[in-house]
Amino acid sequence: MSSFFLISETQPWKDLKAHVEDIKKTHLRDLLTDDKRCQSMLIEFDDILLDYSRQQATPETIQRLLKLAEAASLKENINRMYSGEHINSTENRSVLHVALRASRDAVIQSDGKNVVPEVWKVLDKIQEFSERVRNGSWVGATGKALKDVVAIGIGGSFLGPLFVHTALQTDPEAIESARGRQLRFLANVDPIDVARNITGLNPETTLVVVVSKTFTTAETMLNARTLREWISSALGPSAVAKHMVAVSTNLTLVEKFGIDPNNAFAFWDWVGGRYSVCSAVGVLPLSLQYGFSVIEKFLNGASSIDQHFYSQPFESNIPVLLGLLSIWNVSFLGYPARAILPYSQALEKLAPHIQQVSMESNGKGVSIDGVPLPFEAGEIDFGEPGTNGQHSFYQLIHQGRVIPCDFIGVVKSQQPVFLKGEVVSNHDELMSNFFAQPDALAYGKTADQLQKENVSPHLIPHKTFSGNRPSLSLLLPSLKAYNIGQLLAIYEHRIAVEGFIWGINSFDQWGVELGKSLATQVRKQLNASRTKGEPVQGFNFSTTTMLNRYLQASSDIPADLPTALPKI
Ligand SMILES: O=P(O)(O)OC[C@H]1O[C@](O)(CO)[C@@H](O)[C@@H]1O
């Protein structure tokens, strides 16, 4: 035993390793004949139904996973998170995104202080400000109402809000409250993203929200300076005060940038970037677009799952079970990826958001104590809405690699369509696929079945499906703001569970730093070469060659060009 705790050295981990062989002997097709087993794998909470009977698992597997949770002190870790302990030890911070959606009277402590009143102070400020903008009492520099919003931010300051916005865009209540308004997101430092986002917008009627936890992120700050230029070149520098606001933990830098601190919306160190959608990061732009009352419902949905996660026994705790099953798939069955497959176009940005939440949180190589992990942590997340994915990468999922799938379905469509004379409604058509795919993956199709169908012998190997491919299904009652909040929190907590079991710090992201600092070196070189003709130096042969090619091929662009903004 090493002096540091490693979950892989515990008896429950070894017992699960030993259990793999038993499970591999059993095909899902057989497991699915046991109704009692299947019944025990159905969990219902707050109108959400989880069915994990198509996992390569038996009740015995679940018992062993629960023992693993005990060995990893999962309950204690959840309690430590909710009680504001500095579980993000490498940054010496609490992890309290649950406080962002707690009710006004809740008490959640960080460093001996109840943070809930501060949270509500900012929420109240957002409500007040967004109402003034929406009802036209806050106007732009030329006296016009601000009907369009561009939110500038990247990573956690972008993906979560984009996910929620995309999901709400087709919800009838949200549509009604967003009438006449637009919300756009500028994330990439690529000037093409600037062009796309300002096209068709008038600075006179646009509000820019700069969203950055640190207010130092290179991409966001350059984009913020670009849109500041867009506003001031059209309306004069004083217009910035009326047309730019900020969301940040760093209010000093906000002020330095030229944004009135009264128009800054704070959040706190104890909110990780990728867990910040329920802070002003998401709540401000989304309230500007949809009104605070809609977004409050989204927060309530997340809060409902927070309470479930905190208090429900693990056997019927949705995020805990999902996290444990992921551990089973990744660390024991050896399936490193997970496909997120929502059968709802409104959820098209769920997978990109969860990609960051999961891969930035759990893509780690050392334990929380800094000990190299003797197993791989993290999982590779990707996904697309069904049925689009079916016509793209499902081939690999059915007959190539085994990729555990999350199927997410919705009972009531946001936008139902019924056509007279069609066998089913359009949503039923979509959902037919949602119900069919998990069984296709689980059962497969045998050579025997194909022979009985008189398939030519040479095609039988090509048409055979091995089956035994795990998935789980989550059925949501509808896709209102509340349900979107529930879904978000389920994934956030599931990912935390995985990190707690693997014994890693899911709340830091040192892996993004190296690339950032090398980019700084390149930026300096590009400037020195373009402005002073300095030769490329200090890079390896490959980078030097590429940089020289880039500089030579673009040498017709003078270094001291006047300010130019996109023209499309
Ligand atoms: O909100 P900020 O400070 O601009 O950071 C943006 C993103 O950059 C990262 O630090 C690294 O990609 C993310 O964790 C974060 O969400």
C-alpha cells in the first residue's frame, strides 16, 4: 500500500475487477429477460425516469459499486462539497455551485460566511437590470432601447449559457418572453466569429456582456476590445458605459477595462468556470433574453436535483448511480468514451457543454494528493441529437467500438407537429427511434436470425450485430426551463461523483495552462517579426519552419494597419 490513498488499492475496487469476468459471460439480451432486475434499475424522481437496465450490470454489480462509493467516502465528499470545505485543494477553494440555485432562505457556508445572501443580491440586481433593459428604461447612447445582446466569453463562460439558450429558444413560454430580442455568443478569438456575431446588428441597439471569471482570458479580452471598438467607432467612446456590462470575479480589472463597476455582476472564486452557468455568467445574458422569471425556473430545476443528490440514498440517487455506472464502464469494462444522445434538437448544445464539464473536470493523471494514477481517469464525451447522429456515427456504435450511450428523451415536444394522414405525430416518429436504438444496441442481431431471413451467406458477417452494447435512458416530462435545470445538475453531479470515486480533483484545470503560455511566446514572436523584422528564434525546427512560412506568406499585410472591423 502506498502512503497515499488510491481507490484502486481498496478491496471493493479489486472485487469489481474480479466481477468483470462474471459480467462478460452474460449477454444483455439475457439480462433483459429478468424483469425483477429491470424493475430494480428504474428510478423515478421529480417526473424524470431513469432506466439503466441496459447497462452490463446486475444488482450484484450495483452492490459492489455502492461498496466502492463507501470506500471512496463518497457521502463524506458530497457533504464536504455542500458544506463549503476547500475541496478544490490545488486552488484552495470551495466548490459551491449548488449555492447559486439555493432558495433565498438556505444557509450555505464558505469560509465561515453564509454565501446565499450574496448570491441573491446579485440575482436581484440581474432581475432589476434585465427588466430595465427589456422594458426600455435602460437605453443606449442614442436613446434607443437595447434589443440585442452579444455575450462575449469562452469555455465555461460560454458553453453552459449557450446550451441553456439553445434549449430555451423553442420553448413556447421562452419564445413569448424573448419576442423581438436576440442573444448571440461570441467565443472564438477567430475574427470570423466577430464577423458572424455583429452581422446584422446595430451598435445603437446592442448591449455587449463581457463574461470572464478572471477577466484575463486572451480570447475574451481581445473580443471585448474589438466590440468596444465597434461601439465607440460608431457611437463615440462615451457610449461604452451604456452598451457594455460585465460578469466577473475580478471587478478591479472590469473597471480598468472601462466598464462602470456599477454595471458589473459579480460571482465568486468558489464557482468553477464550467460550473458557472447558474451564476451571473448564464443568468444575466439569459435573463436579458428571456426575463428573470423564466430563468428562475431553470435555477429551481437545478436546485431540485441538488437536494435529491444531497439527501437521497445512493441506491436511488440519479447522479450517484449515473456516476457509478460511468466508473464501471470506464475503469472496469474498459470503455473510455460516452455518447450523449438527446432525442431533442433543443438539446443540441448539451454534448458540447458536458464535454467541457466532464473532460476539463476529470481528465487528470494524478490523484488529489498528486500521486500518478495507476488507472485512466476521465472519459471521452461526444454526442449529437438523435436522429441526426444515427445517420452519422451510430454505425461505429452498433458494429464497431463499444461506446456506452446516454439516450435522453422528452415526453412532450416543445413544438409538436401532427400531420393528418401520417401514422404518428412527428414527435412520436422521433421517439420511435429513441425507444428502438437502446434495444438494437443491447440485443443486436445474430447470424441465426439472418439465416432465417434468407440473407445471403456472404452478407451475414456484415449484417450481424453483436449486441451487448450498454446504454441508459433518461426520460424527461418536457423541456421547460425547469427541466433544463434538472438535466444540467444531473450531469454536473454525475461528473463530481466520478471524480470523487477516482480520487482526483475535478475542480481545477491546470492542463489548459501550458498551451496558453506557449501561445504567449508565439504572439511575442509574431509581433517582433512583423514590426521589427526580427527572425524567428527559440522554437524547434518544425515550429520555426511553420512560423516562417506563415510570416512570409502574409508579408503583404503591413504591421501598422489602421483599425479594421469585419465588413460582412
Ligand atoms: O471565464 P474565464 O476566466 O474567461 O475563463 C474561461 C475558461 O478558460 C478556462 O480557464 C480554460 O479553458 C476554463 O476553465 C474557463 O471556463
